[in-house]
Amino acid sequence: MKIAVLTGGGDCPGLNAVIRSVVRKGTQDYGFTFVGLRDGWLGALHDSVLPLGIAEVRGILPRGGTILGSSRTNPLKHDDAVRRIRDTLDAHQVDALIVIGGEDTLGAATELSRQGIKLVGVPKTIDNDVAGTDYTFGFDTAVGIATEAIDRLHTTAESHMRTLVVEVMGRHSGWIALHAGVAGGANVILVPERPFDIDQVCAWVKSRFEINYAPIVVAAEGAVPKEGQMILKDRSVDEYGHVRLSGIGEWLAQEIEGRTGTEARTTVLGHVQRGGTPSAFDRWLATRYGLHAVDAVKDGDFGTMVALRGTDIVRIPLDETRGRTKVVDPSLYDEFGVFFG
Ligand code: F6P
């Protein structure tokens, strides 16, 4: 059996660990052969393939990024996508696909599977927002990086008695903000799931200064103030129709300065959270996902996605994840008694 592997969407630490375990198990246990599709669905549409064997995956376990390249190409937006993908797979005698991706990549996989392409999905994203799985790999690494940044920001905030706003990734969900904010001892944690009240944020910041404490505000990039509190001049819609606000961190610092008369600065962590070596947990999870994905292909269990439930890796229908974002549960957010608007 020959399997093609692709990685789609934003990269994240652990992608190479999945590729490695897929290839090693598939080759050594089942005698499968592999090819890589370059740059996600783009490679499938344009017949751009890479050799993928034991030699290619040697030494890649601790490496961030993806040796296959990635893109946000949505094949369903291209004419004749199913035929073109089939042609690529046929040209290389590929029997099945392993698709490693987040919401958008797996959404396309769901549709292509319905149209008869044999594939198995593996969930990834630093955002941890893929429905159907308890955790995605990449998340733990991102939380570690953001936590370390918050630890460092505490000391400089205290030295200058300033508010430091830390903007972390998370367009649709506040998992990174919540986990890193709690782990780093932030004073205010703002997530997209709960529009915040800027007056309350400022009141909280002021009360921290009154007890001689320099506050740390952690905001997910998708956090938004309540209706009417912000002129959304920096609002744009991305290629998937998602509304994106640029610069919530900067906006918060400006508002805090203007309303409290105290100094504030912003640190936008950005892609630092996605780069570099995966944590031990992400290597563990990614490796297990890879092993189980190969087993699913061997069993002919197509149209499924491997998922973590508790400590078990299970297979679920890809359909269960499509169009659903796993957001932070309000009761979990409230559990910490952190500030919310
Ligand atoms: O989906 C992962 C993610 O890192 C989000 O947290 C972030 O909003 C987005 O990707 C950034 O995408 P890009 O690298 O394409 O700008």
C-alpha cells in the first residue's frame, strides 16, 4: 500500500513527529511506502510530491515546522479539485492519504472523503480548538512559550510599575490565553468567547496599582470588547470569511493609559508561539497520533480522525469535527475567578 501525507494550515510544533511515526510504523510494521505532498492541499492540486521514507524522517522528531511545507490552500475553492487530487494520487499510485491539519484542512478532508477520496485525519493546531479531541499537539508548546514570556514580563512590569499587555494567538478560542495566563499568574485574562468590558479592565488595573502591583493583562488575539466599546476600524475578513481584528493588545494598552493615567506597553508574541522545538508532551501526542493514523489506514477505516479522549487515542468520524470550533467552556473560564467583563 502507498500512502501520501500532507500537512495543511498554520504550522505547529509536532508536525514532524507525526510524519516520522507514520513513516516508521507504516514502513517497518506493514511494509507501506510513502510520498509527501508539498505545501498541504497545494501539492495535491498541482502534483507536487516529495520522497518520504525512513531516510527523510531521520532526526526530525525535535524539529519544529514541517518537512513537507504547509499552506492555507482550500482545495474546495479550486475548480475541479476532486479530479485534480485524484489525478495526483493516481499518478503516484497512492492508495490513501493522511491529512494532518486544523479546522480548515480537516473540513476540506471531510468533504473530499465524502466524495470518495480515501483518507484519515490527524488534528493539529497550537490553538487547541479542533472539535472532537481533548488536545491537539502544538498547544502545549505554545502555552509553554507564552508562560515563559509572562514570567519574564512580570519582572520588567514591576521595575517600571507599568501594565504589560501580552497578546497571544487564538482567533476563535482562548485556550492559549487561559492556560498561559493562569500558569503565568496574569491578573486579567481576555478570551474571544467572552466579550470584555474595558471599564472593568481599567478598574481592575487601577486597583492593582493601588496595592503597588504592576498588572499583567493576557489577551487572546481574538478577544473583543463589548458592543459599542471599540471602533472596529482595523477589522478585516480573511480568506475563510473569519473576521479578524488587528491589534487588540495595542488597543488595550492605549485605553489603559488613557483611562487610568498609568503607563502601559504591549508585547505581541505572534509566531514565536508556533516556531521551534516541540515540548515532550507534544512529541508524545504527535507520535501516538501518527501510529494510530497508520493503523486506521491499514484497517481501511477512512473518513475518520484520530483523537485524544482522556488518555486514549480513538477514531471518530471526520464529520463530527466539521464546522465546529472547540471553544473555552464558560464554566472553566469562571473556575479561576479571573477577571471577565
Ligand atoms: O491557527 C493557528 C494560528 O497560529 C492562529 O492562532 C493565528 O491566528 C493564525 O494561525 C495565524 O495565521 P497566519 O500564520 O497565517 O498569519
